[in-house]
Amino acid sequence: MLFPKNGSKFPQLRFAGFADAWEERKLGEIFNYEQPTKYIVKSTEYDDNFNTPVLTAGKSFLLGYTDEISGIKNATVENPVVIFDDFTTGSHYVDFPFKIKSSAMKLLSLNDNSDNFYFMFNTLKNIKYVPQSHEPHWISKFSSFEIYKPSQEEQQKIGSFFKQLDATIALHQRKLEKLQELKKGYLQKMFC
């Protein structure tokens, strides 16, 4: 497996050229968190013609678009964030400017900018944890969870690999959606 298991500091599956042990670190040492209060959208009147996406850390992720121009979190490809739902522990990687719907989440950024953000995001997503109570989980649980951290070069290799996989999945998902719409249109024309 790509991530070390059962106390081992060495993953079973690795890219060629990497053999060093991975360091154990707490998530609270890897990520800074920010309360998102100043980025909360004021109006729930969303419109696809507006410019700024309104996000949630839940499954829906994109709630709509707002025309509000202040209080925007300016995430970028060079400076991404993770939106982390404090109660469900759902999370999303975000690399574009946005506003949010609720303060029941944390905005996570890296403590060390030399770490690979996409690798660390996937490490966070790989944590097997099911919330048992309705309480904020970042401070009480997640920040204390220990993960394994490889060298920056290995992080970069793994992060790039997963980013390319996710981009390919997204591309095929869009193609699938277009084909489903095409099929729907043909069915409507054939059977109306």
C-alpha cells in the first residue's frame, strides 16, 4: 500500500528511487487552521451568472455563485486550502477564490510551504475515522492524529501522481455527463 501500515515507517508500494523511512507527524503540525467566519456569504440568493463560488465541505461542495465582492478567500493553485467540515469530517481541496456557507468548518493550509499540498490533502483524506458525536473534530481529534510524511521529493512525486489521476477522473466524469445528456436528448426525441 502507498501509505505505511501497522506502525511501519515504510510503505509497501513506492516509486523507484525512494527508500527512506517516513517521519511520523501530527496533523496539527502539518496544517494550520483558520476559522472561516470572515468568508461567510451574507446572501443565499445564488445565481449561475454571478462570479464567486459558495462552497460547503459536504458532498454538494458547490452551493452556487454569489455577487458579493468582499470577504472572499483567495485560494490559488500556488496557495490552495482544504475546507474541512468540523462535524462530518468531509474535506475538499480548493485552489480558487471562494466564499463559504457556514462557520462549521476549518480552512486548512500548510505550516511548511515546502511540503506538497496535494500529498498532504490525500493523506488527510486517507484517514479512516467515523464521527461518533456532533462536536468539532479538528481540534478534539484530527489535529492529534499521526500520519507518515516522506521526503519532500517523494511527496512531490506522489502528490503529482494523485493530482493527475484526479484530473483524468474529472475529465472522464465531464465526458460521461455529456454523453448522458446526449442520450437523454435522443430518448426524448425518439419517444415523444
